[in-house]
Amino acid sequence: MMITKMQSALDAVEAALAAIGAEISEHVAGRGTVGSQQQLKTFRANLEAMRDQIMSGTMPPPGQRLASMGRPITDSWPFDSRLGGALLKAEQLYLKL
């Protein structure tokens, strides 16, 4: 079975949501490693909106899609952040739809 672009993007968004949820829990426990709780919650809301758009098939035109995670991640998070990599992958696959 061939995985579609939409399914790949949805899988990446779901993986990023799971990873960001875990990091938010770490922040609540005082052990967060990247970003702030507020930044992570904003990113989670963006991912949820991406997921909803993909699942409903109601994607905005390419120039109007959510694309706000890449710059803060690449500018201020550690280069080897696994969470950052998951978020960037999800955003890129979403933007390519």
C-alpha cells in the first residue's frame, strides 16, 4: 500500500503532537528541555489546527497555511533537539500538501 502525502503529513503531525505533549508534561514537572510552556502550547495548538485541516480536507491556499514553528525552533532550540526535528518535519510535510 502506498502512503499518500496527506497520510504522511498526518502521521508526522500526530507524532509531533505526542512528542510535544510529553515535553509539556516535563515542563510542568520542572524538567523541560526546550522552549517555554507557552511556546509549546502555541505550537500544540498549531499542530492541532494542521491535523484538523488535513483530516477534514479543508486546506487553506499554500500562502495562508500555518507556518510559524520553523523560525523559533531553528533560531533558539538546540540543533539536535528530537522534538524540534519532529515539529519541523510535521510543518514541512503539511506545507507541501
